Amino acid sequence: MTKTRLLIVSLSLALAAVLTYGVTAQPAAPAKPAATAKPAAAAKPAHVAELGSTTTPLQTGAPNVPQPPAKTTKVIRAAELSSKTYLETEADVDAYVAKLKTALLAAVHAGQIARIQ
């Protein structure tokens, strides 16, 4: 190919990259002498995403850690804990709160989620 044709192809590829990824061309770094070139082991790892890349990041962590079992919900009907329609004395309130606390703690100690209705 001629130099003019190579320049046209290079410019069209650069324009396509800008339109597709919104990436502008970076100026090329000056060539380094061969004596100061980095060894191949120092090259960028394959999992590093480049600008405009659509790859997903790698998952890290311990995938074989067991998930805790899902808890069941225990519905506690607060109105059923008292035989009275109204709480009139401090003793009535204490008795009601004691029954409610017992029911809530029983659900929590059984590994359930307590829900009050």
C-alpha cells in the first residue's frame, strides 16, 4: 500500500474507535532503546481492562464458603397474648410485655425472624 492509503486507513480506524468507544488516540510514547526494555514478565496482566472495554471484572474471594441458611418468619400476633381488651394497670402492662418478650425470644432462639402483627 502507499503511504497515503495507509494514512487514510489509520485515520478511519481511529475515527471508528472514537465514535464507538469515545476514546481519543493517545500520543505514541517515544521508542525506548532495546537495552532498557522491560522483560516480558513485567507486562500488564491479561485481566486488566482497557479503556472502553466491556469485560466484567474478575470475581475474588472464597467461592466455596457456605451461605447461611435462610431464616423462616414467625408471626407473633400481639393481640392474642392478652385476654384483656384494655390494659388498665401497671400489672396488666407488665404481664403483657412479659408474654410478648417470651414469644419474641422463643422465635429468635429458634433461628427465626420475629414479625409482630
